[in-house]
Amino acid sequence: MSEDPNDAFFPTEREEATEWLNSLLNKNLRVSVTDGRMFWGQFKCVDAESNIILHSTYEYRFPTSDQLAAAAAAVTASLAPSSSTITSSSALSDPSALSSTSLEEAYDKAAAAGKVKVDLSSRYLGLVVIPGEHITKIELEEFASQVRARNKGMGSGFHGGWRDAGGMS
Amino acid sequence: MIPDDHEAAVQRELLTLSLANNDYNNYLFGEEPAPAPSMSNPGIIATTITKKFLSACRTLETGEIVKDGYFTLFEAVGALEIGDPKMDSGCLAPGETLEETYNVNRPLSAPEVLGIIDQLLCLEMAWHLGYPLSQTILTSVYIEALVEPASATLQEADFVRNRKTPRDPMTTVLRAYCLGLVRTCADVLETIRDELYYEEEDFVTNTYRRNLMDHFDRYEIRDEILSAKHTLHGLRAKIGTDMTQALSFRLELRSAFLRALELIEDRGSPDSLQIPWYQMHSVWEAILKLPGLAKEVPEAFSTKLQRKLASSMPPRPMVTLSFDEAAKHFKKLCNDAIDAVKILDYHDSQSLLNFVFLFQAQKPQPLVYIRCLLQNLLFKDMVLLDRLSIRQVMDDDLSIVVMPAHELLDPNNDLVEAAPHSARFAMAHQMELFRKRAAQAYIDIFRVLCQNRCRVRRMLCHLIQDWEQVQLDAEDIDQLLQVQMDEKPLAYQSQTTLTLGSEPGYSLPLSSWAYLYKLRLMEWIVQLGFELEVYAPDELAGMYWYLSHLAKTRAQHVERIQAFTNHRFNELRSSSSTSHPKPIPATPWISPTQPYHPPRGWPVSISSPIAPVTTTSAAAASSSAGAGNNTSAPSAPSSTSVVTHHYSTTPEASFTRSLTYLRSTILDAAITWEFADAVSVIYTLLSRLSLITHPPRPYGTDEQRYEVRMKPFSMVSLPEVPSYQTWKGHTQGIGVGGQVQVQVQGQGDGHGDSERQQETAKQLWEFATQAVGQAKKAFVVLEGLGEREAFAGGGGGLHTFDHSATPSAAAAAPAAATPSAAAPRTAPTEAGGHGTSSSKQAQEQAHDPATGRGNHKRWMENVGRYKRSVEKAERILEQGIKKAVEMDAEGKTTEEIKKVVKVKVPRSEEVWDRGEHWWWIVPDVDLLEGVF
């Protein structure tokens, strides 16, 4: 689900941009940071430097290369799914933060085995402020039903975005 | 459609808001948050909006924000900043990994094991000193591996679970040590948690949800340690004798610590309680004799482990004590524990109070564990010192302070059945009411003294209000009781002030008792203020004056009590003189069949430090029955016969004990009063000569500051807080000497200003010198007080009973009686400084072989410090201040005087380090060299 590089606001479109940011308030965001962690929480506040305040935040840490390798090695033994797992292929969609040779090997192994499930370690943090300088990626969470509704052309609202949403599902 | 969408959005918003609040509260109150939402829910789709979002933010102007209307920036202050290493516990430095890579299964050499153990010892001590576990022993990779996850059996508890190959012998040693360490921490923690302490201020009890093995029996762990020692000795040839010894000592230390904790919990015999502490102390000596064998293993400790603990706190640095420092603290811990355990050696209530008071007045103060241990020994299950009910100690105290051999304290009163018109029944009833009323305030004194010094002062300020109330209630009870006892009022003459007690009065023993305590606590509050440096140098004159005012009030009050006690003593002697031509001070026996039957004391008489086992069980039984003070040991028929020989305190002995106490209290109060007067005048003098400067204080007046200083006392009706005018007058050196009395009574305002300035610097100097002289003379007497006279009995090492105290008090009673029989005659004059006759006796007492034991030793040290303070005051008056006063009289300016005389107000620590008492901040007044 790559983002359309053209879908951005020009500095002159201040009103629209503010309106769009306002529409995101209290929605759940997933914010990834430079050290590879991801934070999930309710969007509460942002400023010009993109310092984001998230409420009721959980910290997610992607498996380390060792863990991933171990899991990949064990993948043939068991493929039982569990609720608190994540498929490595989707979780590691942004490998830039975690690039290392062993990790890539793990990927390869995982790819060879089809699917590897590794626990995503998480921790409750509460209220956090994420300085804009650390942010590598921001994702907006929506219910699948909402996305579908919008794709049908309903409630597209005040922004012309979501062009790539169609290709997602 | 759009409205629908909006509605849904609003609803969602409200929903999330209320949820958010809950979450926030959870976060605040440390409750478990909801489990983390799964990232792979098919119903939820995540869309990447990075670029759009960032570009949208860039359109905002600096300082402009987009925020939820219900979200306040005030809340935002509490947000954790991601990426800030001081706040974000998950933040990793570039290249840093979250997981610790140390392999706990790697083979260890003996020096490495020793190094790890020594580091653990340092960390353990740091924990005792108040740092959290997370910064101390939970930074050890080995400890973490051992306790997490928690193991069900002791065998399972290992650094590596389900190991396939047998454990390496060195790892066995380390494992045994770690097991012992973790278990002792659990016990220490429990002891502290059970008592009054201040979280974060004294100690951090957080275990971060780590299990500290308190589900394993201590003996099992000690078995592990023992078998590890066997393993170790098998290696002797390989690792060398010294190394074997060094490791073995450390294992022994653990084992002894566990034993010590076990004994405290099981309440083994008091004698045995201190044995493991002695052991630990000597093991430490042995450990320190084998230095330089250890090899440090810094990689076995990591602050990264803190990220796994149940805490949102980011990793904080490990607290590192040097090994020598840790050893010093550890040895002090052992010594203090040995001393603390001696509290079980009970002599009398006043000795007990002195014990706690002096034990806690050490510097550095005993560690929080020791302070909690002391509380545990004192109050566990509301049984005092494991064998006394609160009532027993309180009655003992009442009999020492105000009511020796008094019919109100006769335990037989309890046996009188409920008969509305029986005086004895009424007495028992009223006394019970009083005990219930006063017990808490009484017990609190001990509890408060076990806190850290700042808390002691703070809590005493609250406690005096309780005592104020106790005193008021006691007055009502006194008035009811004096009717029941058909008491006659008595007029007495005060020796201190040489004034006749205004009108004949009643003895009011219970409220007198409460008043005396209140006065004592008030003095402590002021004096702790000096110790804790609450007052600025230019306030010292006023505060020492107030101290002297309080001490004088106490002296007068004790004199009043003494007058009534003497009166009753004389009555007793004249009634017994019908059978004896001359009253013999020792033991005129009053047969129990006589109608007036004073109690013969409690099983805890002055001479029976530890009651036999049967008494202990009786006392325990009596306290376990009901509220603990409803019944008493002697009323239980079964125990009466057993404890009879402990009743050996006759009414005479009881009176002598009480009069001894009153005498030493007057002495103490008189010294405090004289010396406080002297110090106050010294400061007044220095400030009049402008040798102590008043810093500019543009935001307040002296009067406001005075109000603040007196705030703790403003709730107390008696003694009344002096008016600001009176106080001000005294700090300016008006009305010292003869006029003090007049001013205290609140007539100071009547003096004209012209009259006020009459005291010259010279007169002030003379007055101070005189007061110091008086204090010093009185000190000679005080110094000579023996263990019993000073009420510093007990605490002398439990194993010394057999030869230091005879079971039959008949032998001990005369010894105590001899000096104090003379007390009623000599005491008042001693206050004036002529204590020669009794000081000789006191000197003899000082050579008593029992002198210098535990409690009394600390008392002597305390007196020694006092004395050095007095001597210093005398010295500066004789030299520096004298010179300054002379120069002032010659008309020299302040600048000129300053060139010759250097004045400095020392910090209370300096005062302590010089061996003086830090309740007496005597200024440094030095003559600069080359002047003469």
C-alpha cells in the first residue's frame, strides 16, 4: 500500500490542510519512528514541526533478527495461528529501519516457508509525544467498511485523497 | 449520508473520549491497561498518509496547533517524549539492541564469581540506602534470569531452565548466593512494608512485579547455600585456599542474614536474635582481610533489563557504591541490628523511651530497615517488646512519672465487680477510660521517633496536638478521680522560682503526666529545628530563648509533681513509722491484707529485665485476650503465683524510683533552660554588636516569621505562645536575668523603651557567662548519673543479665534507693548548681561495672556531646566575645571589632563532627591571630 507521492498539500493550501488534520483527530494512528518501533494510539494534537501527541498509546517492537530467524527455522514445525501475531511480510513492510543481512535471510526463509508468525512485543505507554524528527511513517487506521463505503464514492468529504485506497483491498 | 457519517463520527468521538479518560486514569493509578490491540485485524485497514500528513503540518504556522477540543495542553505536560533517553524507556541508541546478549550459561571462573557477588553486595546496600531495585540488584543479568519467569520449585530456580548438562560448580555457588540474596530482599521488604516508613523518601518498595522467592522456605535456601559450600570446598585444590575462603565467607554471610531474618520472624529467644548479626559482623571483618581476589564482570549487569520491568520509567543508571563503602554500611547495619535487638531488654518505660530516642539520634541515622525492625520489635501485633501489654508499659510510666505506688494503678482495682458506688470500681473504670484515650498518643511517640529526622519533627508537630487533647481529657478524669479518692489540696513552694504555688491545688496526676510529655515534645521540636537547620542564624537568639522558656516551664511543672510525690511519700513514711521508730528508706513492708494496698509494681520491675517464660506467656495471653489492655497479667490467677517474686518493688522502692526520675528530669530541664538562655544571649550579643548580620528580607516582617515559627505551637493552649512583643524584647536582650520571669507572664509590654535598653553588652555578657557556669555545674551532676538514675537502663546485651541483674530485686532496690532518698532534699538546690553531696554518690554510681552498657553508653555519649557544647560556649564567652564586648565598650566600631573577632555560625553537621551536640548551635567566635 504505497502512498501516492503527489497526494500532498501545497504550502498555500493551509485551510484545507488544517481541515484534513482536524478530521484525523481521535482516530487511531500508527506512527513508526527511526529506531524501528511503532506507536499505536489516538491522535490528539499536532504542531507545525509534526510533533504528534497520541493518547492511550501502545508501543510495538518488531521482532529482532534473531527472533525472526529462530521463528523462521521453527516454521516448518508449527504453523498454528494466534491472535497476537503478525505476519512478517506485512509487519515488516518498511524494512529500512531494520535492514541487516540476517534479517533479509530471515525474510528469504520466511518467504520460502510461505508465512512466518512472530510475536510482536508490545507495551502500554499511555500519553506520548512523538517528535516530528523521529517520524518515519504514519498510518491511519480505518474500519474496512468505511474504506469500502468511500470507494463507492460515498462520504468522500472534503479531501480528494484516498486515490490509492482502491488498490489496497 | 453525510449527516449519518457525521453522527457516527461524533459517537465514535464520544466513545473514544470516555475510553480515553479511563485509560488515562488507569495510567495514572497504575492499573493494568487493556491488552494491546492486535495489528492484524482483517476488519481494520491501515493507510499510509506520511507525506500528506507531514505536508499538512508544514502548512501550519510556528506555534499553531491542531488539537482535539477536549484535550488540554496541561495534560500534554505528562506525555512521555519518545526518543528522549531520559523519558523513553524503549529508546535505543544507534546500534543498541533491546535484548541483553550476555550468556548466563557461560562458564565462570572463581574470581569472576567473586566479582559478581561483590558487585551484588554493593547493589544490595544501595537498595538499603533507598534506591529502587531496578537500579540496583535487578540490573544483574543473573538475578533477572533467576527470578523471571518465577519458578514453582527451588530446583527449577536457576539461571538456565531445564538445563541438559549438569551445572558448573562455580555457577552453583553463584546460584546459591543469588537465591539467598533474593530471599533476604523479600524479607527485608516485608519488614519495612509492615511498619511506618515513607515511600521514596526512606525506601522504594517497588518490586516491578518480580517474584522475590518468598514462597520458598528459608531453610531450603540455606540448604542450597550449605551444599554450595560443600561443592566449593571440593574445589579448594583447584582455586586455592584464599579464594575458597573468600567465597565461603560470602555464602556464610547470606546464610547468617537469612537466619537473622528467620529468628526475627519466629521470635526466637531474645538472646539468640543477635547471634547471626554478630556472625555477619565478624564475617565482614574476615571478608575485608582477603581483598583483591575478585575480577569484575561489568557485562553481567545492565540497565537494559529495566525495560522489561513493570514500569514506564526509562532506564536509570545503576547505583554504584564502592565495595569499601558498602562494607562500611553493611557493618553498621549489623551493629545497629545488634543494638536494636537489645531493646527487648526492658527495664522501665523511661529507659525504653531513652533507648529509642538515643538510638535514633545517631548520625548517620540507622538505615530504614533497622528503623522498621525497631518498630517491629516494639509493636508487633500490639504486644510491646513481645511480652508486655500497652497497659503494662503505660502504668509503669505513670508510676515512674506521677503516681508511684498509687492506688489508681493497683491492678486489684480491676477485680472489683461492677458496683456503681464502689470507689475502687470507679477508679478502675476511669483509669481504663484514660488509658484508652492516651494509649495512641503514647505509642505514637515511639513510632514517630523511628522515622527519618525531618519526619520526626514534622510528626511531633502533629503529635503535640494529640497530647493537648489527651491533657484536656485527663483533666476531666483527674477531677472525677480526686473526688473518688477524697484527695486534699496541697500548697507547695517552688524552689526554682522561689514563689509560692498560687493556691493549694490538687495533684491532677494524669493531666500532669500528659502535660509533661507535651512539654518534652515541644522542646524536641525546637531542638530538632536546630539539628535540621530550620532556623536562620539571626533567628537562633529567639528560638533558644523559646527553648529556655519551655525548659523552664517543664522544670516548674516537674517540681509541682515532685512536691505532690514527696508529700505522699512522707505520708507513707509517717504511717509506717508507727511500727518503726525511724523510717527506714529501704523496705518497710506493707502487708497485703491492709485496706490500703498500693500495687507493688509490674512483673517488669526495675530489676527484672526479662520475666521468666511463664510470665511471658501470661502477658501474651493477657494481651491476646481482648484489646490487649483490658486484662492484665497479675489479674490472671495462674500467673500471679509465678510472678510474685518479681513484685519485689515495694512502695518505698517505687517512690524512690519516681523521685529519682523527677530529680534527673529537673536536672535535665534546668540545664537546658540555663544553657539555652546562655546561647540565646550569646546570639543577642553578637547581633547587637552587628557581628551576626540580618539578611535583607524584603518580602516579610519579623512578626510574620515569628508567627510561622510558632505555628506548630499555636494550637497548644498551655504553655501559651509568648506574644511577639515579649519575644522581640528577649531577642534584643531586654529583661535578661531577673526580669525574665516578669516577661514570661506577659507583662513585658509594660516596660518603657527607655528601661528596655538598660542592659549593656557587658551585662549581657555577664549574664551569659553566669548561665553557662550554672549549666556546667549542673552537668557535673548529670554526668555522674548511673544507669538507673539516668533511666538509661537496658539495651546492654541480653547475655549479660545473669551477673548484672539479680532476679530478686531486694539487692538492687537499696542501691537505687540510696542516692535518691536524698533526692527530695538536694534536687532543688542542684538546679541552682550546688549538687555536691549527691554528685559524690553519683560518681560512685558511675564506677558501677554496669556503666557504659548499650543504652547507658549512648546516653553518656549524648551527655558528652552536650558537655562539649557547654564548654565551647564557655570558651567563646571567655575569649572572643569578651574581647568584642570590651572593644565595644571602648567605643570601637563594628568594622574594627570584625578585624579582631571572627564570628561564624556553624552548620549542624559541623557541630556534630566536632563532637558537640547538634541541638546546640554554639557560634564559632575566633580571635584572629596576631592581635595580641
